[in-house]
Amino acid sequence: MNDRIEGCRHLAQLIETQILAASELLGVLTEEKRALTGSSVEVLQEIDTRKRALLARTEQMEQARRKFCHTLGVGAERGAMDFLINDLAAAGHEGLQATLRTSWQRLKELVLQCRDVNEINGSIAQFKQRQLLQLLGLLRGGGGNHLTYQASGAAANVLTPSRAIAEA
């Protein structure tokens, strides 16, 4: 049991390291969100490089944590960490249990925040891409299909004649 307790202490340290990396990733994702509303491609490229490096690092840490958990007899299935944490109290290690529970909860919250900000960033990037494609279409004279609404409220694609802005 003593080896398992030492293992849990080491696990708590691994999770703290993951928390630091996830916090850093959240900061970069928040920077990316601000940069997506700007117009500097260079800033976005620099942020993307940092984000990719952090994602790789956090993935490596997660794999290391899972591997270490496996050595403690804890699987990767949902709820396995909670079972381990609850088992600590039964063994009389309430302090370690509280530390591990708090750290594990914080890590899960940070990962969810990262996911949410990343999804928002993806939506912003898609919106900006659609805007750019529409502008390019106008510049090239594509005009083409425009979504409008009929009197009934139904959406309809309408072909509109246009000429390239470059020709105007």
C-alpha cells in the first residue's frame, strides 16, 4: 500500500504539471481568439506555432499520466481516477485525497475551458474564411449565388448578375 501512496503522490505532481501546461494552452487559445478578430497573419502564425507545440506537450503529458495510472492499476475509463481518489480516503490518506481530488478537478475544468475556447476560435476562423471567399468572389466577378428570403420566409438562393470590381 505504501508504494501505491507514493505513486499517488507522484501522480499528483504529474497532474500539477499538466495543470500548468493546460493553463498555458488556455492563455495561447485566448490570445488566438483576440488575434482572429485582427488582421495580422504573422501574429496568427506565431500563435499557431506555439499552440501546436503546447498541444503536443500536453498530449505527451496525458499519455505519461495514463501510463503511470496503469502502473497503479487505474484504467483509462471514465471514473477510474475518481475511484482511485476515493480509495485514498479509505486507506486513511485524506490529505492526499483532497490534494489529488482538487488537482484532478482543476485539470478537467481547464481542459473543458480549452475545448470551449478552441471551438469558438474555430467558429471565428470559419466565419472569416467565408467572408474572405465572398470578397474574393466579388473581386473576381463571381457574384453568383446569394442567400435571400422569400415572402413566405423560406430561404432561397438567387442568382444575381454582377461584374468584377476589378472591371468596374
